[in-house]
Amino acid sequence: MGYKIVLTCDRTMASCYHNNMFFGFSACLPQGVLPDWFYYPVFCPSGKADDRGGLVFANYGMRKIEAALLANGFKRDEVFVAHPEYLHKVVDEDTKILSVSANDPLGIGPATSTFTELWGGEGRMAVKLRELLAHPAVKKAAPVVFLGGPGSWQLAIHPEKRRELGIHCVVIGEGEVTAPKLFKQALENKESLPEVVDGEYAGEQDIHNMVGGSTCGIIEATRGCARSCAFCVPAVRKVRSRPLQNILDEVNVNVRLGKKGVILHGEDILLYKSNGLKVNSDAVVELFDKVSHSPGVKWVTASHASLSSAASSPKTVEKISRVLELGTEKHPTKAFQVGIETGSPRLIQKHMKGKAYPFKPEQWPDVVQDGFRIFHENHIVSCSTIILGLPGEEPEDVRQTIDLVQKLESYQSLIVPLLFTPMETTRLEYAQPFLKQHLTPLHYELLTACWDHNLDWFPALWKNYGRDNNIVIKSIVRFMLKYVRPPLRRRIHRNARKHGAEIAAWT
Ligand code: SF4
């Protein structure tokens, strides 16, 4: 049976990643780096589908659009969140709209670009999106195709790709207010649709509670970020904290469907109900406390936090850790994503002054070390990023970043180096991307420092983080840690020496 409006995503997003959200980032590896027979079962097993072909736990953004449509006059039997592997069951001549949520539709986001630039190949998400839109049921039904989600900017700046893929309308930014209006317009007169639309700001009254389950139990607590880093998309959104009761109601939706864990999402969870960039400790602790004591919830973590909030309010981190019972046999550790980006106070001052607030840019290296230490002492793993090739970067900036990475060696953490990629709608959207050919010997030194750090920490992190995985996954990872880690480290060092020497010979 076909549905009038089908919401879906590419196959890499239709998974709960063995309940390890960080496995989801493996979709940034280019197609071919890992063969499909290995990648899908190990990193991205197919998400649970119901008997109609619906995705039981779907991408949170898609759930928000579903809720917005239902709240704006669309009927339950018209709107369907589909598993991409079951499109043949739900898309037919009755389907008028196919709306696709995409994280990285052309494989040119910062993480995927870094890997494709260094290792070659095409982003897996781009390959899977192409397959989705070429599905025989989609071709036959010929619905109006919308694309939204965090990666939609890519199709706004590449109209030729948009047309090649058969996408009629791209929505950038928030969709709760805009999608219902556009869908009505598409149903009445699809010829009148604009090709690219900036989504309207969604106020508290526009953000409706999801009615179906979300991937890995993720629930939005805050939206937007006031730190305003020049390269970042959430930086351009106004900051909102959702009411606690709405969050608890959504937790309950997931629990009823069998999801016992919660990932609280926000660009800096420590700024939940904050006064500007000042941590509101009581509100944050209450959030974690109420969510973790919700009936049926077994564990709680957060997606992102900032190092400056942690450094400015270590007591808040301690209290959260106590509420979540971290450091115990039951919950040894949890992981938050944090941004280092650079060890250079000069680049912080130039591109992301707000990142250090309430500290000064010149204090940034100390803030990073403090933040890492506070998280480490409270059993929270810092999964961090740094950016190579920020506009205006000088050798001294890279040297400072190498120094900082080396000072973080004793804190349980991962440090993922990314090549700078300008993104549409950010203040650096017209800056030049940083490519493999721009890497200097110092950058190779920095890449090596990051991978040495990660390879040192992998075994200890996996011991805690991977312990609930099934025996097959555990055996594969154990094998890789024992037999792949040492040659991988040697290869990284060899590559760095080789490229460093080649570059030195040219210059
Ligand atoms: S702190 Fe993070 S989320 Fe906020 S603007 Fe900077 S990079 Fe973006």
C-alpha cells in the first residue's frame, strides 16, 4: 500500500549502529574502504522495520517533520516514515511526495571530505542517496522529491547535482514551519515550488513532540549555538532549550517502543536553559536527573558539550557524573563530543572567540586541558575534533596544536583531525577548502600525533564502550586491536615521513 507522503533517508542513516551512535560516523568512510559485507553488519546493521515497512527508530529530524505535518493538518494515514529498504511496499502511484533527510548527500561534508581527500573514493552516503532516488518504485511513482537535513546546503550550491538526482526542492535549516507549507504547495501546484528554500525559524510552539521512535534514543534538548564559530552551521541558529516535560514525553515514546537508552542532544548540553553562555547548573543537573529517573530508562548520555562550559563549571560535570552513576561497574564511562579545533589562541580569536567564553582566547589551550581533565576525572570520554587548514593558518598555529594534542595524552579521549571544509550559510562559506595537496610536513606531524593518541586509547575505550556489543563484533574488534593496530601505526608514521620528505624536497 502506498502513502501520499513518504519520509525516508539513505540506508546509512537507517540503523541504530548497535546502539553506539559513534559507529554512525563510519558512514563518513568512503565507499570501498570497508567492503559492504563487513561495513553493514559490523557498523551499520539495518534498522528495525515494522510489518508495513516503517522505520521503528528513525532519524530525529525526520521525526520532527512527521510531527509538524501531523500538527498542521496532514492525516496520520497520509504521512509515513519509511525504512529505505522497504520503499517497494510504501511508494506507489498514490505517493505524491518523497521527502529525504540527508546528513551528507554529496559526500562533501567535513568528515567525509577529509577521508575521501586522504584515501580517495566516493562518500558512502552519496552512493546510497543516489541508489535511493533511483529506486524503481520512486522512478515509477515520480513523486515531488524534497531533501532536507543537516547536509542539504550541499545541494543548494550544486544545482546540477540536484537536477541530476531528480530533487525538486531543497530545504536548508529548520523544517517544522516550512515543510508543511511547502508540502501543501507541492500537492496543489508542484510547478510553483522554489528549488531552494531557507527554512523558517521554529519557535517553541512549532517544535512538536515526536510520535515515533528515534535513532539510538536521541532526543533534542537544545537547538542552535550562541558560540558563533565562523565555520559552523548550528552557529547561525538561534538558541532554544526545550521544556523538560516535552523531553520526558519523547523519552517515554522511545521507552514504549523498547529503547532504554537516551542521548540528550544539544550543541552544548551544559548550556541547557542557560543564561547566555553561563551554565545554569541546576537546570542541567535536573535535566539529567529527571531523564535518568524516567520509568524504563537504563542509561543516559549526551551528544555534545563544550570544553569551556566544563572548565567554567566543573561542579556541574561532577553532579551529572554522579546522577548518571558513571565510574561504576554498571556505567563505567559515557562519551561526549567536544570541539578543540585548534591549539592556537590566534585562530580562536580570529574565527571562534565565543568558543572560549567565559575565558579569553589566549587561555584556550588551558581551557582545553582543563575540560579534558574534568571530563576524564568524571568518567566522560572526550570525542574531539581539530581542524587543519583554517583560513589564515600559519605554521606556528599548527605547532601549537601539536603541542596541545601531546599534552592531552593522559586523558581518555579521541581526537579526530578534519580538513577545513567551507559550508554554505556559515561565515566562512566563501573560504577555500583545505585539500590534501595543501598539507605540509607539520600537518603530517599533527595527523600522526592525533592517530598515535587514538591508537593508544582505543583498547581502554573499547573495553568499556564496546562491552555490550555482541560476541561477533567483540571478536572482530579484539582481532583488529591486536593484529591491525600495530601495523596501522607503523603505516601512519611511514606515510608521514614519506610525504613530509616529498614536500620538503619540493619546497
Ligand atoms: S561551539 Fe560547536 S556548535 Fe557552537 S558554533 Fe562552535 S563549533 Fe558550532
